[in-house]
Amino acid sequence: MRYKIANSVDELRQSFSLIYESYRHAGLVAEKPSGIRLTPFHLLKSTEVFVTLLEDVVVSTISLAGDGDLGLPLESIYADNVRIIRRRGLKMAEIGSLADRRESPVRFIETFAGMGRLLAQVAMARGYDGLVAATHPKHARLYSRILPFEQIGCEVSCPYANGNPAVMLALVFEDHHGSELYERFFGSLSQSSDTSSQPWSEETRNYFAQFVDHREPAIDGELAAMR
């Protein structure tokens, strides 16, 4: 399996189709003829899409949205928490749009760990101080197990996921400096990853812009991690 930042139309289309399939399976989105799910955040240059490839097939995906022109996706339900983070002088990026096509939890966890390592290294390379996420409470332990996320937001009913509960998680890299987990992702124990930027072409951005429904809320926190 290969972990990489997607930028080709084929890889991105597979990624957004997989997100749609996962979210439809979980009952979080309405049926769309396009079979594609992406938000306005995906069209920003501060957002990157990560994929796991088995040969040329995308079997898993996750997105990283930087705190840019639209703020953070989860800010619409956790505005106070985001304000506190910014007052600390921290620049964070949000992970979301997580989807996997395999049924095996073991394979999913292995893949999530591999993508998480690349994602964390990319976030640090881009100058972010850490990561945030909005996830279903039952998936919060997975995030804490693979990456040392901590819950900082109380459970809320998310209006953009058919009322499913969500909690906000955060990971500040410097808080874990020197730990075994930090070394695994960033230090001598980590496997060097290709963190170079893979910007979309304008043609690619224009192509996917047609699939964004701007009437939908922009929030796309990870609420349907496992099928």
C-alpha cells in the first residue's frame, strides 16, 4: 500500500466517491446523482487530500483543512473552542472526510496509522502547531490510540450529520515533544515521508467545483469513520 497526497483527477474523484459512499452508508448525506461528496473547503489551496492506494485503487482517504479563508470546518459548532485555540497563538489544521472501503477494522487501523503519520508530518511541514477534529464519540478513542488526541469540546448534536453526536478533539504537537509517540511520527523512529506540496491545477479545481453544493453546510467533521 502507498500513502500519498492526491492531486490527479482520478485519485481525487475516487477519494470523493469513497467519501460519498461511506457517508451514504452511515445515513449522513442525501443521495446525489454525481456520487461525489466534497465541501467548499476542498476547493481551498489550504486543503490537502490524502489517499491510501492499493495498486491504483483508493482504499482509504482523509483530508487536511488548514485554518484559512473559511476558518476551520468545525468552527460552526465549536466556535468558542476555536477562539481559545487562536488566543493561545496556535495555528491548527482540521482532519476530516475520513473513509475506508474495507470491512476489516484491523486493516482500517493499520491504514489510519500510516496515513496519520504522513498527515501529521505534512501538517508540521506546513507550519501548523497541531490538529483538531470533530468525530463521533465512539470513534474518539481510535484517534487517541493512533494519535494522542484529547477531547476539548463537549458532546453536541451535530445538525449537519442528521443530529448525530460529535465531540471536538485536539492535538498540539509541542505538548508531546520527546514522547515515544512523537518520535514515532516525527523523530528518528519515523519513516521519512514525501511532504512536498501537490497543488491542484486550475483545471482540476474547476472540474470539482461543479460538484460542490453550496447550499449544504460547509462543516465536514469526521463522524462516519468506519463503515
